[in-house]
Amino acid sequence: MTVTDRVTVDLTISRKQVLMCAWCGALVILLVGGGLLIAGLWPPPQPSATADQMREFYAGSPFRIRLGLALMMAGLGLIMPWGASITAMTSRIKTSSSAMTFVQVAAFGVATIIGVASVIGWGEIGRAHV
């Protein structure tokens, strides 16, 4: 192959890949929602709860809380493929600016980081009370 040969890259996305990534959105909801329920964080603890009540909440069932937080972490990891499917569809719109596609990619990355950081924070709060 010489320098003058043209190389074409097929950037089309298969329907199967997009659907697989799109279904990650449903898994995010199921895993994060299930994790919140299992950990006992939904509905959230009462704002009027005392420090002793919160300590009892976290110390009472650390395995359940850790399992719920692990499910939430797994679910939040699926935000990126779900966001990739949305971004792939948005990038196909001819009237859309390519800048908006990059904004979407960045927004899904930031959402993933914020979600994971908040779950880590909940886990650290729980460790401090046990």
C-alpha cells in the first residue's frame, strides 16, 4: 500500500450495536433503582434522623448496603454505552451541529463521574458509621 492509496473507514453503526447500547438505559434504571431499594436508600432517610439513628441504619446491615451500592455502581457504568447510542443517533441528524455531539459525549462522561462519585461517597459515609 502506498501513501497515495485511499483508505476508507466504515463509520456506520450497526443497528444491533445501537440497540444493545440503548437497552443499557433500561439496565441503568433497573440496577440503580434496585440498588437504592436494596440499600435502603429509597425512600431516603428522614432529615430529622439523629446521628444515633443514622449510625444504626448503616451499622444494622452493612452487607445489604454494600450490595445495593455495588448494584448502583454497575448500573452507573452503563451510562456510557447508553449515552453512546444517543450520541450516535444525534450525530446522524444533518441539521444538528457537530459541537452538540461532543457536548453530549462530555455530558454523559460527567454524569457517569458524578454518579460514581456519589455512590463512593455514600459508601464512605457508611464506613465511617460502622
